[in-house]
Amino acid sequence: MGLADPGAPLAALLARPDIRRGDALAQVANPSVPTGFAALDAELPGGGWPTGCLTECLPAHEGIGELRILGPALAALSRAGKRLAWIAPPHLPYAPALDAAGIALPQLLIVRTAAARDALWAAEQALASAACGAVLIWPSAVKYAELRRLQLAAEKARALAVLFRPPRAAGEASPAALRLALHTAAGTLAVRILKRRGAVCAQPVVVNIGAPRAVDSAVPAPSPARSAHPQPCDA
């Protein structure tokens, strides 16, 4: 009788999704959404934007390309019939630019809110509805406990959930599975991965997102009248 392979139990253990090597990316439980940028996909667990968890995007300044880097994924989700919920965006989306980026406008839902708590409430409701393929949130302020609630809501929804925060938030604790800082580098976008499930990414990922377009910024959104709950409106 031959001897059993002594490495078999270890191999089986390492194959578990909740265990990873220190120098490797984690396995993912839910399918990721390809970013459309090969260099970035190669550095993200699952090969794309994670679903079923919270992603934080920390742009160095507004309009740097925080929406263009999400554009291919949002376009793919909208073409698949998934709704895209934008919660409290600082600007009114420019429809021609979104259409040119391949985003199906009928799938876009814009929610304007009067206060930070309303934006977070609306984001939780959008995730809990299980009707959205992506939920993008621009809160004016957010606490750790609120981030934790969003993370739990994202886990149940299995959607792409992206929270846009200022650069100073990089020094704050967060339960988000993925945290990205965006900077410019020689006319392109440099993505610094502050946190991911797996090995530390020491070098920024350079992503060529093309020339600035109105998809990243447009007309500032007017402040709506205060109400008990935010009201959705068509894009």
C-alpha cells in the first residue's frame, strides 16, 4: 500500500477561501467585476472590483478620475440590466458623457439628500433592496459604526459598493475590504492600494484612464429642501 501524500492536508487547507499565504491575494467568495484596466485587475483579489463588501475611493481632489476608473465596470453592469444607484453625488451627472462611456442611462438612479445621515440611510436601503448592481455613495461625513453598517449591508447585497471619501480619511480605521487612494502621475492616474485582502501592494498602479471628461464632474447639485427621508429622482 502506498503512502499518502504528506502535503495533501496542507494543500487542502491552503485551498480554503478564508486562509491565504502572506504573499498572495485572497480568494473571493463573490464574483468580482473587471475594472477594464488589466494592470489594476492584476492587483485586486478576484481580478476586479469586489462585490459583497465595501470599497473606499480616496481621490486627491475632486474630478481626478474617480468615476472614469469605475466607468467600464458601471457600463458592464448597466448593460447587464443592473441598476446603478448614486447617493448624494456632489455634481449632477452629465448624461452625454455617461452615455459616451457606455453607461445605460435608464439604469441610473440619482438620490439627492439634505444631510449625511440621509445619504447613509439611502445607501443602506439601496443595498438592502438587492435591486442594484452598484451603489456609489458620497457622504459628507461618516463614522466607523456607520461604515460597519454599510459593510454589513454590502455583504448581504453582493453588489459593488463604493464610498468616496476625502484623502485625510486614509489615516482613519475602516472595515472596508478595499481602500484606494487616487493621485495623478505624468498625466495618468496612479492608484495606491491602501488596503486589500492579501499581500501589501508596495507600488502604485498606473492606470491610463484617458483625458479628463465631464463624467467626473458637472454642474454642482443643488441642495434639496430638507425632508425626513431622501427622495429618488430620475437621472
